[in-house]
Amino acid sequence: MSRRGQRRWRCFAALASMFAGCATTTSPGPDQVAVDDGGEGVDGETGEVIEEATDDDGAAEADGSLPGCASAADCGGGPCVDGYCCDGACTGACEACDVAGREGACSPVPYGDDPDEECLDELPTACGSAGFCNGARACAMFGEETSCDDGDPCTTDDVCTGTGSCLGATPSDCEPGPADQCCDAACDSASGCYTTAGACPESCEPARLIVGRSCVGCGAAAAEGICTGGATHTCDPSTHAACEEIECGGTTWRCTNEGETWAWRTGVLCDDADPCTFSDACFGGACSGTSYRCTSDSCMRRTCDGAGVCDEDPMPPADPCGTEVCPADSCTGTTFHDYAADCTSTCDGSGNCSACACLPRDTACATGAADECCDAACSAGAGCYTVPGSCGGGDVCSNPNLLTVGSVCSGCGAAGANGVCGGGGSFTCNATTHMECQSVSCGGSSFWCTRVGGVWQWRAAAGCDDGNACTWGDTCGGSGCAGSPVVCTSNDCVTRTCNGTATCTEVFRPSGFTCGTTGCPPDYCAFGAFHDYSGSCSGSCDGTGTCVPCSCPENVTACTVGPTNACCAAACDSGTGCGTTAPAGACADVCSDPNSLVVGRACNGCGPNGANGACGAGTPRDCRAGSWVPCQSVSCGGTTYYCTDQGGTIRWRAGDSRCDDGNACTYNDVCTGSACAGTTHTCDSTPPCITRACDGTIGCAVTYNPGLSCDDGNACTAGETCSASGACSGGSSTAVCGDTVCNCGETAASCPGDCGVPCPTGVTIATWDSGADGWTWDDLWRRSGGAVVAGATASHCGGSYTDNLTYTSDVDLSGCTTAATLHFSVRLEDDSSWTSESSTDKNQRLYAECSGDSGTGWTPLTPNPWPANQSACAASYCDGNQTINRSFSWTAQSIALPTACRTSQARFRFRATGSCIWDLMNPGWYVDAVTIN
């Protein structure tokens, strides 16, 4: 039986004669109605009346509900819970078997009830149990209607979440001080409000950029940060390179010289000063354009015009323009064609070089009139000549030592020679009558007088013997008998000699013959020993021509230290052998005494092999009262020690360089070099209202001076005083309407006598319907049909052109303190069928510009909105090249005027530019209806 059943059973037993049941009550939960669980009550959620009748004898209830029970026996051995035979043990939190309408089923205790007193009554501020069930088998927790404290100083309006925790719903109101310029409020859950350095605004104007200003003085709650420092950048060639980029106000600005005016711009157009580039733009931090080449020749000078076009200047007629090499002399049969070496070409005055003519002088080659036997011949190198012909007669060529030759032709050679037949004779071949390799024609064949194998005779072949044993394959050539050389090189074990063939005769040295010196390996150190070699050894021949190398023995010495050695280390040097050295740190520093360190203990006695080294006394370094040097540092045992006074104790401190420089405006003081120094903290006062002094940490002690006279920096107020929060305020206005000075909030509307007329509205400065309207223009512009158009009626080729349509009168826009807008209509007629010899863009553009100084300087205005086909043109209206049509119909433009143009000297112009090579479109640009605001 449950605790509730037991309690009820006791009630029924004691009062059976008086009551049918014992009523028990529970405290209602939030928004609930109390329930009498012994009789009837009201459901706190539904509002329905609940009747509960309990019969302790287990008999059926009069209302037809399930019978009650007193024990498991009444339930056939099943669980008897809360006076009912239950479908389960029902021992979970906030469960019962007597829930009205569900008797006999283990069900959640209704919201607001706690019959078994399972839920604790905890304090609401703890956000714990509310003391009753939540209707879902658990105790109800205090919810959002209950205030609490989450312990976080950075939140307020803390309420319970209904899950046992407390949560702040609204952040605390942390703010910087009243004179703050840049601090951002922040809050720490442990320490509360503080401030962090925020952003300082940057000034971004074409004339100059001010960037990198830092916020100082933040940290403490209600701190008053100050923007300071920063760098000012003025764009001109002496301070910045073209296209140098600087981030300002979240935008990239570039120092460019577009239109020959240096200024900071957000665009990329520039001028790289190279006439052989066009479409110059910033790329990779430098100004560069699309390069092109204008190549001159001998009859045409070409120069770049900076717009992608080459200007051409033809050379005068008859100017020499080149030399042509004439063809080489040649022969056709016996006709000689003789050419001059070269000829000169000349210019035709239109840029072309006329070719010259190379004509030969022909000569027929012939023999003389009285010639008997010469034949005419021709050579491309020598021209006409003659050669001996046939004279007849019988030759005898069978004797190898004597040739008999009949009549021969002589006197030939020169052109037109007269040859004569005669002579003839015998030719003997021996060393005294003929030179070796002399040749004679006999019987129609050539014979050579040669020596072969020591025998001289006439031979039909050119083989010979040049008498040199170091050549082979000897033959008669143009300079006598010669053969292919062969080189026979001897060495210590083989002697090689020439034998007249392509190979050498070899003779071997006997076995054991000394054949060379071998250098022994260098001495070296290995595994703690010195390996000593002699300088060299000699090899010997093996009798078959091979030199057998010798072997180099070594002497090994172990490198050691002496038996009583204290610090030396064994060493080995490949040049000097074994020895000992004193290694760095071999004698340890003594670092245990906090007032005296012993360093630099040298190892003495090292050097010879087997030496016994001893450690020296070293150098004591003291740090104690009366003899200390603040921030003195010593390296001891590999650690840096600092001599410092911390908390009144002077001693060496390992790796601890903290100190106190005695300056309240520094913090984190440490030894720097040989002096104590900290990070400087500046406390900037705002006199006379605020005085700030360093507090020895990273903070400032702030003192406010209320009641003192001050100046808020506003010339339009007077009589200001300091407030209790450090602000300078309370002054009265000094504006005087009628003093001829427009200041202190006066406007053209409130004080026209001082501020002049207000910004003009709808001022028309151009219609061109009946005249010039105060505008002037160059020769390309003209008035037509109520508009002004730019277009040449004839070829316009006097160099790259710039023609202006300029409003010559000043317009007073000084009253336009917030905005002023230029309105006009523009139109373009492009010609996509245009062609040119060089296939390059016509590069014709139109710029709208304003000036704030009567036309001395001009500022380009970006089209708004971009007309159709124009968005690719960057900062102006442009035409297209071949096959590209950028025409657009009349388009209204509304362009906001920059501050620089809102002056009393404002002027306006439309600037047409282009190349001289082609005819300008006619018409091309149209401009009409120019108004302001």
C-alpha cells in the first residue's frame, strides 16, 4: 500500500463512525485551485469538479468505479496502490493510481498536486522545485515569472528558465565616459563592466587620406578613449608611387594621375607616361597599360600616340631607303653574267620603298683569232678563260719509269688566248728529276710519280709514301703526299712506336719495374683513434703492360685522457693526431648561492694526449645589499640570472627580470639591457574639466572638476562650465544674424543677410534652343536642332583631339551644404560598320566634368545611370570598335556633384576626346537640357 493509501487508511479507521472519508489538502501551485483529495475538488487545469469516494473494505463504489483494495490479496496478487488494484507498481515520481477518471491505471499526478509530498518547497530565487507536480511525472520548477540572480554582473532582469537554472534576459548598461571618442563598452562575467579600444574614423578625401588612428585610454569602466596618431597620405609623385594602394574607410584608394591630376581615387584609371601603351590602369600596385609597338622603316617614321594608334610620317621622295644585294655572277654555257655587288632603293614619298634593278653585263667567252688548240671556258668566280685542247700525236705510257708524250697545247689560260701545239717529250720518275706526286697526262690518263715501298715509278693510282711512320693510308693530294696521323703514347709499363699502319708497336717493361707513385689516403680520425698513413708508395709493372698499384699501411693510435682527469675531453685532429680539449661547459658554474654566482670556471691543462685537466676557481658575481647593480644579468649554468630587488630582497633570480622603475606611468616593468623599464601608459587629461594621473598600473585615476570655466571648442557658444561628469557644456549661442558672417547654425533660409541665397533649385544653364546660353565650344561641337552635337563634317586628323563644351560663367552652389545634382540628357550614334587598316579601336570618348575653382581643376563625373551598351566604359561614355555598336538613345542623367564642386565658382563642361587617324562620327555625341538640382 502506498504512503497515501496508508495515510487514508488511518483516517478511515479513526473516523469511520463520523465521516465517510478523511480529507487531505496540498498547497496549490502557481495559478492552480486547491484540491480536496478526500472528497471533491476542482481540477486546477480544466475547472471540472472531481469527486473521489473511497471504500476501505474494497467493495465496489456506489458510482460504478473500480472497487477499492486494502492489499495485494484484494487484487489477486497484483499491486494494490493508492486503494486501487493498479496496472503497475506505480513507484515513479509524481505517479498515482487514483487519479480521477483513471483509477486503477498508473497515471501522472495532475499539475499543482503533490499527494505524496515528493516535491520540495524551495525558495523561488533558487529556481528549484515549486513544491508540486508538473503533470508530467516530475516536480514543477519555477518559471519565467520568478525573479532570480544568475550571479553574472553583465546581465539584469534575471528570471528562472523553468528547468532549474537562472538566466539574465537583458544585458547590463555598460557605457564609456561622456568625453569618450572611441572606446566600446564590454562586460566580464567575473569583474563586470570595462571598455575595449574601438575603431577611430578615417578621413578619406581625394586630396588626402588619414588612416591608422589608434584608440588609447580604454580599459576601465566608463573610460574615455582618445583617437590619436594615424598617418596622413597626400597623393603626389614625391610621396607615393602611381597606383600605390591604401585602405581607408573600408575602401581601397589608389594614388593615380588620371587626367594629369594626382589624387586618391577608388577607380583604377591612371597614366603610366608611356606613349606606347593605352587603356592604362592600376594592376598589382603599378600603373600599366596594353602595350603596342610602332615600328619605323626607312621610308615611314611611326610613333605612339598613347591611344593604341601609331602616328605615321612618310620620308621625302628620292631618300635612299635601302641597299639590295645583286645576284652572284654566273655562267650559262660559255656566256659570263657579271653583276654589280649591290644597288640602292629610294622612297616614293608615300612611305613605300621602290625596288632597284640588278642587271648583268653578259660576255661571250672565246679563244683568240690565231688559236690552234685552246678551248673557251667560263667560271662563276673568275669569268671567261681558256683551257688546253687536243694537239694529237702518239703517247708511250708502258714504261713505269719513263713516259713519252707527243705534241701538247701551250699558251692557254687567259680569255681570248691563242694556243700553240708543239713540244712533247719524255718524263722520268725518280727522286732527282721529279717531285713526289707530280702528275703527267699520258694516253688520255693521269700518272703520278710516287714512292711506294722505297720504289719510285709512274703509277696510275695516287697511293704514295710520305716517309712518316706515324701516318698511314698515304695518298697524293693538293700539297703532295700525306696520310692520316696515328698517335702512339707510351707509359711506365709500355713503350709504343709508330710502324706506318693504323696501329702502334708495343714493347712491355719487365715485371717489377717501378711504374708510378700512389698517394696514400689522408690521415683521419675515427671511433676515438688517429689513423696515420705515410705520404705515398710506388707501384710496379706486371710484365704485360699493367701497373699494379701499391698498398698504404696505417698506424692507429687511441685518443684518451689521463686517469685523474677532471674536465678534459679526448680529441682527434686529422692533421696533428690525438690530443685533448677543454669542452665548453666542462667545468660547471656554481649557481646555488642566491647572492653569489661563480661562472667561467676554466678547464686547465688540456692539450697533449692523455692529459689530466683541472677546473679553475672561476669568477664570483655578487648580488647583495651594498654591492648590487640593478638589472645586472649573468648567465650561470645555461640560465640567465637577474640581480633585482623584489619585496625588499636583493638576490639573483633565475629567468625573472621583473623590477620596478619607480615611474607610476609605466607597468609590467622588466629589465631591459642593464636598466629597469616598463611599458609607458599615458593618461591624457582634458583640461580644465578632467584630470587624469597614472595609478601605477595600466589604469588612470580620474578627477572631475565641476564648476570650472571651460571652452567646448565651438566658436558658436560662450560661458561654458565643467559638469560633474567632466563634460564642457552649458554655453549660450554666439550667433548674431546680421553680422555678415554665416556661422553658428545660421542658414540661407534663417539668415539670408549673412548666408546669402539658398542652393538654387531647378536652375537651367543650357537649352541651346536659340543661342549659346553662355557656353563656349571647340571646333567639333556645334548647335543643331536645339541640342549641341560633337561630330566632324570633314576628316579630323590633326593629332589626338580634345574638344570642350564649357559653361564659361560661375554658378554659386555654396549654399548646397548637403547635396547638389547635375541633370542633362545625352545620346550616342555609333558606327559599327567602320573599318581601319590597323583594326584598332577608334577610342572616342565623352566626359562630363565639374570644377569648383572657375575651371582651373576639373573632376570627372561617373555616368548615372549607365546608358544601354555603356557599362563597360569605366568612367566616361565611349564608342565601340569594329562590329561593336555602343549607340544609345536619349538618356537622362542625374549625377550628384562632389563637395569640391559645390562652391560659388562652380563650372561645367563636356569633353570629347579621340584619335586623329579616322573621321569622327558625324554626328556622334548629343548633349541637351543641362540643369542643376
